[in-house]
Amino acid sequence: MTDASTAPDIHKRHKADSAGSETTPDIRERRKADSAGSEKPDIHERRKADHIRINLEEDVAFKRLTTGLEAYRFMHCALPELDLAAVDTSVRVLGKHLRTPLLISSMTGGTARAQAINRELAAGAQAAGMAMGLGSMRAAVEDPALEATYQVRDVAPDILLFANLGAVQLNYGYGLDQCRRAVDMIAADALILHFNALQEAVQPEGDGNFAGLLNKVEAVCRALPVPVVAKEVGWGFSAEDARRLAAAGVAAIDVAGAGGTSWSQVEMYRAPTARHARVAGAFLDWGIPTAVSLRYCHEAAPGLPLFASGGIKDGIEVAKCVALGASLVGLAGEFLRAADRDGAAGVAELAATLTDELRVAMFCAGAADLAALAQTPLYTDF
């Protein structure tokens, strides 16, 4: 297992860069060497290891921009006419029955440490009866030796499981075959295509050509035998985005709005030079708040299943997201920390706590099940 303490210290790298040190090669040159097969571990593995370490050790939260969920309140129901024990938090999404509308949002894979984390997350998801997304599987598509770092079906045979690839890779040689390979590799129920334009833009080794991408997404949606989910990674989808994605044939949208983890901030901590760090850091409070993006997508693509993620803190916010139109509600960082600290048991315990909070919120809002909660009004003023 790769320990966080063995990863190069980002602050030392910044100091070396500022001093003009040659001890850390420019990441673009490293990428050229990787593509030529002259350097191992592959750049994908290094990036995955960096992402885990930074999310666990650094402050990568938005500073001023919030999810917007704090603006909404339920009307308290003093006479709910419900039995708390009978309040039903189960849901059916993309053909799978789940005991809770929780989703472990896509995070990691591609390294030994990621493999251990993914298996703990998946075992916890199985115990809790919730859904799970895997991190970008590009590393394993390009290096079959890494497939095991994503494979979790043996510990989570019943969960709703999402494979995951970057949508932009459809402009870099990927197509239906690579999408099928990702799905088949993990026996996934659906494929997430994630849209991370800002992250790619501030990543020194990023892939920034998003031109003409929508037609390729549409082709995958038509031909792939499992549903395709469009997912942002922390800056949200606009109403126009949602309309175009719905027209392209996606089966669901994960809004992944602003207010939680800032991936431009994550990339700032990975930056090989002071200039790269400054550019990435400038976007700390960029994006569409989660509640706003959820509302935009609900209005622009009525009837399309929506997943809410991005800065969700507790079961009350899960309830608010359902009332705003979400079928699933995802958390990433909280589950990552639980898995890293307490393994599958910690993941299951966190899910149980969030679900208990959700159930009490439903009870006190007078909603017997999630269908009723979806019709429960929210207030911004009393």
C-alpha cells in the first residue's frame, strides 16, 4: 500500500520550482516521457496518489461560495400523523433498489492505496444499501495491470455501481470500445462521463479540447448497453448544459455543484510552478452552487433523474436535495475520510447516521417516503 507520507511534499516542490531547481522535472516533460513508456509509475498513478493525499491532508474547500442549501428550510410539522419507524427512505434508481438515496461520489482508483480505499467504500456501501461511483478509470483502461484497483463486485454484489471516464477523453481517441471496457471491467450498472473543464484547464497535464464533444457523448449514449450519467465534478451544470445533455440522451445528471471540494484548489496543491499554482488558486470560488444547479437542471430537464452532490454535510441537506428534485445525493470527502480512518464499518456507520438524519427530517416535514418528500415545499422565508 502507498502511504501518504511517501508522496513528495507539494510545498517542497513549490520551493524547488521557485528556486529554479531541476530536481522536479516539469510535469509536461514527465507526461512526454510517460507516453513514450520511459518512466514508471505512470502519470495517472501519480495523479491519483496526489489526489488522495491532498484531499486527506490539505484544505481544498470553497472559501466564500456555499452550496446554497442553507437558504432553504422545511416547514416544521408538529402533527405529522406518521410513525417514525415506518418512514421509508428507500428508492429505485436506474433499475436498482436502494435502502437509502445516498451515493458515494466518484473519487479514486489506479493505485494500491486507492484499491484498499475502494474496497472499504464498496463493502460499506453494500452494508448500507447505497450506490457508489468509482474514480476515473482511464488509468486501468490504458494499463490492465491497474484493473484490480477498481474491482469491487466481490465485496459489493448488490450495489448500484457506476463506472467512470472523463468525457473529454472522447476527443482524445476514446470511443465506445473504451466505454464498454470500463463498464465490463467492474460489472457496472451504468457509466458516468464526468465533465471537468476547469480542472483540465488548470491541470498542467490537462486535456483542454472540449470542442465538438456533445455529438460524441450522444453517440455513446445511443450505443452503450448501460445508462450514461453526465457528472460535473464540483462546479455545477447550468440550465443550458442540462438541456443539451438531456437532448444527447443521458439517463441522469449529477449536478456536482460548488460548495464542497474545489478541484481547482486540489490542482493548486499539485502545481509544479508558482504560476500554475496562482492560476489554479484564482478559481477557488468559481462555479454554480449545488442548490442552484439542482434547480436549474430540474427546470431544464424535467423527468430526468438528477443526482445532487457538492458540499452535502448532513441528512437534513440530503432531504433538501430530494425536495429540490434529486433521486440520489452524493458525498465524497466524508466517506473518504471514514474509509481511511475506520474502513467499511466507518463508511456504513456514516451512511446510517446520514440516513437517520434524513428519516427524522422526513418525519418532521410530514413526508412518509421519498416520493412525498419530493413534493414537500421548501421555504426561503417564513
